[in-house]
Amino acid sequence: MTTADRLTEPAPAPRTARSAKRGAGPAVHRRPRTVRSGRRRRRAVALLYLLPALLPYTLFAVLPLLHTAYLSLFDWDGVTLPSFVGVDNYRRIGTDPQLRAAAWHAGALILFFSVLPICVGLVSAAIVSRRAGRRGTALVRTVLFLPQVIPLVAVGILWRWVYGEDGTLNQALRAVGLGGLTDAWLGSFTWALPAVGLIGTWVVSGLCMVLFLSGTQRIDQEIYEAARMDGAGPVREFTAITVPLLRPELAIALSITVIAALSSFDLIYITTGGGPGNSTVVPGILIYRLAFGGGAVGVASALAIVLTVVISLAVLVINRLSREAP
């Protein structure tokens, strides 16, 4: 072919995308099957490790919860054949004054089981952390945490002696000349609920203190030194540095204590049994009474489901607010 022929030869047609896919262009890279199979294998191994925990949780938590939700749709006394009533048991929860009173008492216990222990725990943690390494600090920390490891049944019996008519509290009041203030604290319609609530404060404060102490250990001490150079005192350090930086621990403590307040049963059952009258009845006590004494298993199951939902929503709200807080 001459040079003139090469110049007059038409240019080759451009390659299209379809022709490139047919093999004219570079080969398309595909993910190896070995990568996908490796991921499936790792997931299977992870599930095998979780099975020892998932099986008991499913058998003793998930399945009973589903069975309780099923029973909440029936009118059943626990002996005879149940009759399906749908959501009537849930309607009764919203209209029964006794149920509303139990919910009010549980809400009031949040002050004693959550707000007060968190405040006491924050102050205790601030004091103990400032005295870290000094003589007696470990003993104080142990004494404050000790109520948390005592069984609540033993705690209830102990405080029944303290609150008795001839108990430690009344004897102390008489000893200082305040005998007119003595009372049968757990038998009083006015003071029974606050008396039980203060027991919860005594029990939970140590747990909050330990949580906050663990949080203070991750705070950089240079922040406190910079604040002291600017003239900040102990109170200013506590409000401006310690409390804001303990936000994760505050969320955990608030979640634990709110759950303890809303699901309280054993402490109240041992100390007052829900009395006098219904002045200390909470949802846990009412569920027990309806299921085992009132022959209303369906209503008790509906109340248990509502209580579970309320506790779950409260924990979700606390976690959401703790993440969105500045």
C-alpha cells in the first residue's frame, strides 16, 4: 500500500460501549467469590459464639414476653378456660383509678431512685476523686458502695427495723429531744412512700458514685489545672468541667436508676407490701396482686406489657438525649 493509499483510507469506526463490554475494552473486575464466602464464614462463626447467650435469653426473656403479650388479649383467672377480649384489658389500664395511682407512685419513685442518687453520686465522686490516694479514701468508697451488693430482701428487713416504732430512727429522735416527730413511718399514709424511696436512694447512690468515679479517671487533669490557673474553685470545676464531661456516665446512671424506679417490686414487697392501703402500690406490686390474688391474669399481663414498653421508651429517650446534647 502506497503512502497516498494510506492517506485516503477511511478512519476506523469508534468503539461503542456495547463493543467494549463484549471484550474489546478492558476486562470488568469482579469481586472474588472467596471474599464473600469468607465474610459469610466469619458471620457464621460470630453467631456460634453468640448462641450460648442467645439461647437462654430467648428461652427465658423473649418467649415469656411473647407469651405475656398473648395472655394480655384474654380474660383469664388462671384456672378456667380463657375468653378472648382483644384490647379491652389495655383500655381498663387507662380507666382504672388504682392503675393510675400505681403509675403515679412509680413516677414519684424516680425522684428517690434516680434524681437523688445521681446528685449524691456526683458529689461523692467529686469529693473522693479530689482525695484520691489519701488515707481512708478507699474505705469511704467501699462503705458507700456496700449497699449495692447487699440483697434487697436483706435491705428491706434491715430498714423495717430502722423505721419501726421502737426502731433506730425513732430512738435517735427521742434521744435528741424530738420525740414529737416519731412516727410509724412504714405504716403512715403520708410518709410510707418517701420512706421506701429513701431506702432506694441509700441503695443506688453507691452505684452512681462508682460510675462517676470511673468517668472522672478519663478526664485530662490538665483541664483542671488550666481552670485553677484561671481562678476556678472546686465548685466551679465541678459544674463547668466534671458534670459536662461525665455525660456518658450520666446517661448510663439515669437509665439504670429509671429502670429500677419503674420496675421496683422486691423492696416495696418486703417493707410495706403496697400498704398502708394502696399508698405504696407500684405497677410491679399491682401485677403480682392481679395475677396471683385477684384472678385477673389478662389484666396483669397487659399491665406488664405496658410497663415494659414505658421502660423501653424511657431508656431510648435518655440515650437519644444524651447523644444529642452539646
